[in-house]
Amino acid sequence: MASTDLDEIDLKILRILQAEPEIAIQEIGARVGLSHTPCWRRIKKMQESGLLKGRVWLVDAEKAGHDVSIFVFVRLDTHSAEVMDGFEKATLDVPEILQCYTVSGEFDYMLRVVVGSVRDYERTVKGKLLKLPHVGIMNSHFALNEVKNTTALPI
């Protein structure tokens, strides 16, 4: 489903679902002016197209003891499609890496790593990150305070 396929009702439904994921379909329908079945069909179509990607509970990192966030910039020691594919695949096996992005600029990747302490990060660097294939240079930036963290898209 391309964004051009979304009408204003679809956008309203998406805004509601992002803000209140547990809301009943009947309530969504009432807010957007649809009965239950047409509202459900729209949501189902968004799920089947891949626009809506499942539902998860968000865990409070601090309460779970994983409140140290580090943004790690990585430059590979060599570049080819195979090397990059290998690095990216290897990051999938490191649970401390929550996000991995290819980036422009002097580094190749930005990782968001979450651990419980600075000591845990040291162990993660030595035991996992430096063992990722073709890591040349790593530059770590510790988040001091989380000012904003949302998963809601501005639609």
C-alpha cells in the first residue's frame, strides 16, 4: 500500500492506532465515522500490505535495568557489497544493538546500543562489537538524557 493509496480516513485511523494501540475497532470507527466492519477492513488491508507491522509492548529501559544508550559510529576497514552485507547480518545476532543504520559522512554505520552499565558496554564492545566483521574504527557517544523517544510517525 503506497502512501498515495491512503485517504484522510486511513490517516486518521493510523494516528489513532499510533496513539492508542489497544483501542477497540468500534471506537476507532466511531471517531472516523465508520461502522465496525469497514473500519476493520481498512485496518486489515493496512496489515496485509505491510503498512502496519505488528504490535509490541514497549519496555521501560530504565525499569528493566537497560538505561545506558550509546550511539556507536562504525567505519568498516574495507568496502564491498559482500562486506557490508556480512556486517549487517552479523549485527542481527547482537541483542544489545537495537538499531543499525547505514549513514552518510565519515562513518558507514550508526548503531544504537542499549546496556545496563558502562561496564556492560565495555564487555559488549570487547566481546561482540569489535568481533563484527571488518570493523575498522568505532566512535561511541553516550546519551546523557533522553529528551524525546517516540515511534509515532508524523502522519
